[in-house]
Amino acid sequence: VKYTTFPQFVRALENSRERMNIMKIPHFVPQVKFLKTINSRLEMDFIGRFEEINADFKIVKEALGVNVDLPHKNKSDHKDYLEYYDPELFKIVNEVYK
């Protein structure tokens, strides 16, 4: 299925059949699934969030005892991701990935 707009794509997530199809695409699988072991356990000391990348990278640096910078490569010129959501779309995505 092709979606012509971002809101159309997000609203498709409300349809259980569409959601099942979309969630088979690795890009849309909840990222926690990639962190679990074969026994479905999370076995790490820390999971950082992209939304908090600078603060979380600082925690990792301190834990490892290293002093390195995190370069910013492939920077894009789009708006903050939250600007693409209205309250309805935010609610849908929040429900899908809660």
C-alpha cells in the first residue's frame, strides 16, 4: 500500500490489518525487539534514547571512562519531528509504540 501523506500513513496504523502489515517492515518494528535476547530478555545496563542523545552519550562516556565527541553527520534540514504531528497523530503513534 502506498501512502501519499504522513497523516494518511499514521492513520493507517489505527486499522489492525494495516498495522500488522506495516509492523512487518523492520523500520517500524518497535526497537526494543532488536535489543532482546533469544529468551526475550533485556540484558543491558543502559538504553539511551535518540531524543536525549547528548545527555545519554555523556552517561555512556562517563561509564566507559572515555572522553570523545559525538559527531553530527548527515544533518538534515527538516523541522523538529514533533512539528509533523497534530494531537490526533501523536495519540495514534503513542498508542502503537507504548
